[in-house]
Amino acid sequence: MEQLHRSAPFALPIKVLQFGQGNFMRGFFDWQVDLLNERTGLDAGVVIVRPRGGKPGADATPLLDVQDGLFTVLVRGLDEAGNAVKAYRKVECVQREIDPNAAYGDYLALAANPDVRFVVSNTTEAGIAVNDSDRFDDAPPVAFPAKLAQFMFARWQAFEGAADKGLVLLPCELIDKNGPALKAAVLHFARLWKLDAGFAGWVENACTFCSTLVDRIVTGYPAADAEQVARDLGYQDRFLVAAEYYYLFVIQGPSWVGEELKLAGAGLNVKLVDDITPYKKRKVGILNGGHTALVPVALLAGLEAVGPAVEDAAVGAFLRAAIDEEIIPALEMDRAALRDFAGDVLRRFRNPAIHHKLSAIALNSWSKFAARVMPQLLRYAELNAGRLPRRLVLALAATMVLYRGAVIDLSDDAATLDWFRQGWAQVDAGAWSHAQLAAGWLANGALWGRDLNAVPGLADAVTLALEQIGQQGIRALLD
């Protein structure tokens, strides 16, 4: 079968420099750029830069260039009406992919291209990091912000500091305030390398660093369906990625950014906002918090994946009620908008094309619970005169039971695993009561930020839930 290739020369001006060649960026950002090109005439070409490593030949995986920059995105999931969706899109906006370890000169030469306007990145949470070891004359340096600082300095020089040749930066790394974090990292290297003060001023005044929130599950190459996919397409595509139907891109920035991206009338779920914080809290509370609350309950109920858990009569009802009655009331946003978002989340959880194993989500459950669920649990109690959200309390107790280690192989920091190993051994030996186990864990100030035994009734509620799970089992409690 024919390999995917470009039948005509690439003709779009290079407007986007993209750090990160992974599945997510191709199935999320490049897919949206391609739609903007089609629907609005954005006419944006993309050059992808590999952000990793600092040694020649460090990344031996093939470049997109072997397919002339082309790849296919397969979208599968449930639409707003609950109907199954399956759609292919051949993405044509990527011109080439550069590995700066092998083509450093080509990378820096792009800085002098007057059409380049946007820089987007997804280099994992650890990508926006600085060091004092990368040097200005490294070709290339190791850290992503160091590579970016080199590129921006070359651009500043090429255009003699012209303000209209500044860049709009859209970091998509999953860290808080990723825009200011990337800006600070670039300026760190400007100081470390003692670059001209005029460059730092250009970064400050001519470049716009936007914080972003990205949301889409991109599962990568659908190996299990490869033969059917090839028959559907009529060509082989080694870079094809599968993505869920839902996506959301929130950009905190000035209105003119949306105008330059030609978002108006594009029909994309891209929001340009003044403050991204409520959207982050909504995602963390409902999507991530819903996941974290669901996992221990569903695993103790004998389920293995998110989809079947949501479809399960008792477990699904538990999740829906936890979100609607306990998580949403604790979030400070419009209730109708929150419920609409929750509906999207539940449809995503039910997506039959994604087999999301509960055991995978259970990785490092306690840090997730502290960040995603406990703020809503405490806020709910604060808003309801001390009354505790019983489903979130049950999820807390169920996580403690899960950490007995009898249901799945646990993965967490050694101190946490050791504490529960010893704690449950003490309970089984009759040396500790469930109350002592609950009180001991709630006192973990390093995790919670304070001793949660001070929250009225919480220790007693967790103790009761632990006893009931042990005596009746989780399904009897859900019933």
C-alpha cells in the first residue's frame, strides 16, 4: 500500500515554530492549525523542533520528513448528543521537522524568517527548567529554554530589535502559569550568558508569553486497529495518531492574539480569556478530581477501566452524584457552565475507543488526592456549616483501603507505601483501630499542608467508612 506523501510542494509561509513532536501536539495543536488554515485562511505553516537532548544522534526515531510532514489524526469518541464519532483528517500544515542535534544551523536560520510569529511548546512538565551549565555557544544546549533563548537572540539580532518581529509564545506544558515560567527561564539564560541588555528588553516588551490550558486525550498510534485504518485511508501512515472527540484550548492573553490566530468564526473550542485560573480549577476539580475519586471505589468494586466504571449502575451513579452534589458546589464558577463541562467529562470517560485502565490512574494516588479532591472536600464543608461530602469522604477511605495492596500493584513514594504497609499490619494484628489508622494518615502535614484531624468530624467519618468497607464491602455501601 502506498506510503503517505505530499503530491504538491509545500506553499504555506512558516508562521509557527513548534517545540515537541509527540503525539499530543500533533493530535491537538497541529490538528487545530490545519482546521484554521482551511476555515479562516490563517495560512500558517509549522516547523517542528525536537526539544530534547544536546548530543548529535541523541534521538534516532525518524523525522516526519519521511512523509513530507504529513500525518493523519483519527478522532474517535462520543459527540454532544452521545453519538459515536469516527473521523480522519490528513494534517498538511507541517513543513518539516528539525532535530537541532543534527541540523542546528537550519534551526537557528529560522530566526531570520520574517513570517515566524508564534512559538508553541509541549516539552513535559520538566521541560521548562533552567540550569547553569548550558553555554551560549553550545550547538545545541540541553535545556529547551536555552535553545529557545538562542533562537530569540538570533531573531533579535537579525531584525535589530524591531518590536514588530517579536514572538507570541504559547507554552502547553502542564504547569501553573506556564507563560511567565517560560519567560523567566529565557531571561535566566540571557543573564547567565550576559547577553546585551537590549535583548532582555525586547523579550519583555516585544514578546508576549501567554499561559495556556490544554485538554485532549491523544492515545497515539492505534496499533490494534492498524489494518482497518489502512483500509479506510488507502495509504500507510506511520505517524497517524488517534485522539478523543473532545478538546479544549484556553489561552490567557490580549484580544489581538485571537485576531492574529483568526479564531473568530472558526468553530473551534479555543477560548481567549483574561484569567485562566477558573478554567484550571474546573478541570482539576471535575475532570482530574472525578478521576481520582472514581479510581479507588471502582477498583474495590472489581472494575478495571474507566468506561465500564462509568457505565456500572452503582459506581457510575456514585461518580455522577459526587461531581454534581459535592464537587461542583465547591467550585466558584457559574453552575450551569460547570454542569455542561461535567457532561463533557462524563461523555469522555465513557468513550468506548479509549481503554483507560484504573490502575494506571492510581499511580501516586495520594499526591493527586491532595491536589484534586481534598480542596473541594474542605471547601464543601466550609460552605455547608461543617457538613462533610460523604462521597468524597468515602473516596478518601477507599484510597486508604486500596493502599493495603491487595487489589493492584501500588506505585507511590517509598515512605507512603511503607506507612500503609506498617499501618495495615498494625490493624490486622489488632494493635491499631481503624480510628488510629485514619488519624495517623490525616495528620500527614507534608501531604495535606496541615493536620486534617483538626477538621471537625473528618477523622470520625473516615473511620466509619473504613469500618463499613471492611464489614460490608464497597458495593453494599454504594447500594
